[in-house]
Amino acid sequence: MVSFVTKYKPKCLADVVYPDTDTEIGIKLYENAVRFNHIILHGTFGTGKTTVASLLPKAVVDDVDEVNDVRFINGSMVRGINEVRAIEDFLNYVSWNKIGAKFVIIDEAEQLTAAAQFSLKGVLDEFIESAMFIFTTNTINKLDGGIQSRSEAFLFDPLPVQQLVPLVKRVLNAEGLSMSDQQIKHFAETHGGSVRGLLMQLESMVLKFKLRNRLRTTTQTPSPNQSPPTSAVTSNPVSCNTTPNQSPPTSAATSNPVSCNPTPNQSPPTSAATSNPVSCNPTPNQSPPSSQAA
């Protein structure tokens, strides 16, 4: 299963949940290369800095080759001066997009060594017209002052509740669930601040709800060996209290209820072969009926 963090990851800058309107407008000014500067995205973890950094190259130039035109560096893993030399080599290669731009994304840039940060200042100046550096950091004060002065900085603070509510609604709608506005607001207040953390909590809540529904459905479904319930509705009720050796009577000629235990004063049913009643016990002055064969 794909996690909600991946499933609902923004596909373009318009999908991003920004901390405020000014930050959103400032970032979107880089679309279609209206602006082309080095950028620092800084602030609390889980607020979308790395996501925005990865979306910017495509927003700046739509035909960017993300293999040949974009270089992503994890500052916590590649930290030294040798990486700066590798960046210079990368920038000297021909780009593949229509404006001839290259992009270098350095995630967790504060983890770079002091020597690496110092040497980067010259690279930023040398390729100012053809390359865009995008730095992300949780602590901007750990970045070299020269890098800060050469870049435009955007602060990604914890997101306010009103910015998170539309995201929660969108995810719930996509998952086929719903909550009241008050419940959504409470959820955003409780788990907000970090978009990543919010999506993880949403995933947990949605999966638990769906699992409870499946368990409830399974409990209510009869097992294969279970007899189906008998119908409480019958068209012709029949009372049959027969003895063990007695076969229950059938009545194909009537739709009325039939009692198998006639009362003492009740006459036995008439034969279907005659319309006149026949007495089987003749009175003393009555002659017995003649045989049909005589």
C-alpha cells in the first residue's frame, strides 16, 4: 500500500499548502522563469520545504530534463569540498531545456562543512545567470552569511489550521469518508503544524475506520454451515399435530387453513367423487348401499 504522504504529495506548486499568502505568491513568481535567483527554504521540519524545492525546476522551465538538468544533494550525507567540485563539473555540461538552465538542490544545507559552504559562494556568483541553487534547512543561522546574502529566503512556519482544513477535506473525500467541519477543525488543531505528520495521522484514522467496517460486515455475514432464517410470512398456515406414524394431510383443493385434529362434533370431509354426503354407519331401518359392480 502507498502511504498517504506519498499518495497525496503535491504534483505541482498549486497543490502545495503554504504557510501564508505572501510565501505562496513569492514562490509562484518563479514559475515560467519570471524570476531566476538562488533560493533558501527554511523553517520547521515537515512543512513542505523539500517538496517545494523538488517542484521548482519543472515550474521554472516546463521542459526541464530532471536527469541531466537537476542535481539533488543530501547535505547530511555529502558534506565536503569534493562535492562542490562535482557541482562545478555538473554546471559546465550543456543543459537540455529551452532556457539553458541548471538546478542544484541541496537538502539540509546546514549540514555542509564550513569549507564547503565558503567555497560555494564563488560558484553561486559564477553561474548566477544559468544555474539556480535551492537550499533547504531547518536552521538558517547555520548557513554561511555569504550564501544567505546571495539568495532569496522563504520561511516555512508551522501551518495554521485554516490552511490545513482544505487538505483534510480533500483527503477524506478521496477516501470516501466524511467528517463534520467541527471535527475536521479539531483534527487539524490536534495534528497540524507538520503536513507530513498530519497525513500520517489521517492515514491511521482512515485505515482504522475501514478495518472496523470490514470486521462489522464479517460479523454480520452468516457462515456457510449456518441455516438461513425461516420466513415469518406464509401464504397458507397449516396446523399439523400428527402422531409419529401419521402422515400429514395435504389439501390441494382448498386455500383455507386445514386442521388435522377435527373436533368431536365435526363431520369428516366429504369425498371428492360425490356431491352427496354418505353415511358409513346406516341406521337400523336403512339398507346398506349397493355395490357399483352389482
